[in-house]
Amino acid sequence: MPATNIQDFPRLYADLVEKVWDDPALLLRLQENPVRILAVENITVQEGAIVNIIMRKLDRESKLSDQFLLWEIGLETGVFDLIIPIKPEPGAVLIPEGAINVRCCSCPCCCT
């Protein structure tokens, strides 16, 4: 099966992060068997690919483009690094003060 292309990846990735944030058991299954769980979520990788799940705290320097670059590298190498942002605590402020319509990270959170 071919890997999910970069055009479809942003929406699928955002959906996955949102689901993981809502369901901690899904995160555990993703960590245990990333290729299978990604396929269930319509994110496919080529046969024999390796998927590394990277848990990362959100910060002001995080960008969605970081994950896109990692996905493109995976398409070329067969080794995918998938960043799963750690869900921020309620009330966490991740947007620089005064910023308007700035996405703080690579997640589907409410800070857009």
C-alpha cells in the first residue's frame, strides 16, 4: 500500500492528534503498533516502514511545517517520525501576546 501523500496528510494528522487527545487509550495503541493504528486512521505508510512516535510538549517554536518535513523525509526513507503534541493543560497560553491568527504549534488545538 502506498504511503499517504503530503496533500492529504495535514487533515489526517490534525484529526489523529485530536482523537489522541480525547482518547488516551488510542495513544497507547498508537505507541504499541503505530503502523496498524495509523492505517485505521487512514494514514498509511509503505510496506516495511518504521514509524517512531515522538511525544513533544507544545511551545511557541513548534510549527506544523516541522511535521510535514518529517513526513516528506519518511516518504523518501521509509522511516517516519510522527510528532504527537502533549495535550496542553486547560488555560495554557501558547500564543505570543498580541498575536492574531497565529498557529502556535502542530496541533488542532483552539489557538488558531
